[in-house]
Amino acid sequence: MTVIGRDTTERLRDCAAVQGYVERVCFKTGPPGLVGTELEWLVAFADDPGRTVPIPLLRETLDSAGPLPHRSAVTFEPGGQLELSSAVFPGPSACWQALTEDAEHARRALAAAGLVLLPTAIDPHRAPHRQLQHPRYDAMEAYFAAAGPDSAETGPVMMTGTAALQVNLDIGHDLDDACRRWRLLHDLAPVLVATFANSPIHAGRDTGWKSARQQVWQRLDLERTTMPPGPDPASAWTQYALDAHLMLRRRDGDDWRVEHGTTFHDWLVSDDPPTEDDLATHLTTLFPPVRPRGWFEVRYLDAQPWRWWPVPMAVLTALVEDPDASEVAALACRDLDDWTLAARDALAAPGFQEAAAVCFDAALLSMSRSDVHPDLVARVAEFADRYVSVGRCPADDPLPDLQEAL
């Protein structure tokens, strides 16, 4: 998030400087049309899913299989979750085709080692266990421990036992388009959370929630996990960042922890104010449903079973990029803003199935009049028939036998 040609070590002097950075970097507008996707998976031994899969084994297995065909970035989350981050592509078809090849490459390599990608967004077998040791994660864990009992309980689960599907979409043509997209992505959120809910079982226990992953986020430090309020997204994001407590502070050495209770605004008006680099780091510790980074990171979706991961990417892209589809979907989702109902009951919640059906119809109509690959359109239609039309979601399917998944 640094800006080429600028001195990012210069001290920020006031709130206007923070707002300027947000407008220049986080809400950078331009011709839209690009899409990227990040896939996270929990990984397990097929013959012993309760055993931790060491990150060095994952890394060695994937390295030995050679580079991914389309060079998606390979990273690991603190609990050993595998993440593939695609490049950006001009439209959903190219993103789907490239990321499918990369993901298949990784899946085959893991299967040869007796490892499977779990088709759920929260670990159904294992309790939280952090593998990665890094000052960032040490500070994050300490922060959640000090942030109250809910955060202390759910922070480790979020860090080590959950997996998301993230869709990255452009900010928009101009500020008006950015505002439209920002509002729409939030208006759609509860209905899409319900539609793609896929995390009912955690550590061997039926949680009673279709999306227990979303339940974790709803209990976790709400000042940095909820939607920033306000009509102007840049101003709202600026104030959100200023009000949020510091989670960590990058410095030389291995201790990035901070005393709990200091906000970024407190740091800004101190005798040792932060730099733009410090602000960039602080923004990576905020986890709202939609995070602006020069593009919109849509963060509220559960990881999907293998067959269905392209569906939310294609649906979101169609609904955001097509103004007509946007209008239809926003109207259908109006007033369906109960995130708890969405996560707990999914499409069984009153009004949610009907809204999801309208969104899928609008997305499919948009895709049919554009250049989206017919096979991707068919995949979206198949998901609609299997789940949306009958009020089901992926969480309603039983977990498959892992040996058969090899």
C-alpha cells in the first residue's frame, strides 16, 4: 500500500493527512472491470483429520510440485490454512479459468501426500492451534486476549481455524461509482452470507449456526470488524481507522505488541506521530466486511466446497459491474440487514431465500448478455437450482468422506 515516489516515512501530522492517504490510496478510482479471488482452505490428513498438518510439510509438498501455472501467490495463515491469491483479470471468466488451473495443481500435489482441502469454512475436527510464529501474530494474539472475553475466545479461532473466499473488485470509475459499489457490497452482504454459509461444525461440535465462521467475526472486537458508518466511504474509513485501537506497532526486534487502549488518533496527536507506513500497517489490522485497499476486498464470504468456489466470485462481479443488476439486487436486499439471522439460519431466515433468488436471477441475466464463459454461467445456474431455489446452502450438505476426496 505504499505510493511510489512518495516518502512514506514522513510523519503524519493531523487527521487531514490520514484522510488524504485514504482518498489517494484506499479509494483510488479508475476504469473498472478487473477481478481477483483469494481462496483459503483448511488442510487435513485424509486418514487422520484431527492431526495438525505442519506448514513445512505443506510448503515442501507444494514446492516439489513446481510453480503454479498462472502464478497465484501461495501463502499460509497462522493455523496452517493454505491461501491462493490470483492475479487480477479482466472479468470473471479469465479469473475462474486461471485460478482453477492453479488450485488443481495444488490439490493434486497435496492429494499425492495424503492431504485434502476441507470443503468447509471452519475447522470441523481441530481446536485452535497456531503454527506461525511472527511478531505480527504474537501481537494479534495478545491484543485479542486483552480485548475482552469474547475476543479472547474467538480470536484464536479466527486466526487458526477459519477459511474465507475473498473477492477483489475495482473501486469504480469515479467517486460516485465508488459510493455506489461500497453501498451495494454492504447491502448484499447478509443475503450473500446466508446464501454461501458453509461452516456449521467446529472441532467436532454442531454449532447451531450455518456460518459459525461468521458467528466468530460477530463476536470479535466489533470496532474493527463491522461496517464503517457514514454516507461518504472515504471519510467513514478514515474515522474508522482513527478510532480503532492499535493492535501492533512495527519496530525493530520481535516484539510488536502495544499497550491495550491506545487508538490510532492517540498516536497521531502524540509527540512521536506515525508515518504513512505505520498507517498502512494499521489498516491491515482492521477487518471490516469490505476493506478498501485501492480495490474492494469482499471479506464476508465463507470458503466454499471445491465445485462452488467460482459461484460467489461470478455473482458478485455481475451484480457490482452491471448497474441494472445492481439496482435489482439492492432493492431485493433492502432491510435484510440482520447478520445474526443470516449466519445462524441462512436462507431459512424470513425473506432471505426470496432475495437470494432475485440476486441470482439478476446475475444470470447480466452474465447471459456479457462475455462470461457459458460453463461458468452454467455453474452459477446449477448452484441456484441446488441451493437457492429450495432454501438450502452448502452448510446443509454433510461433510464428505475424506478418503474419497483424495
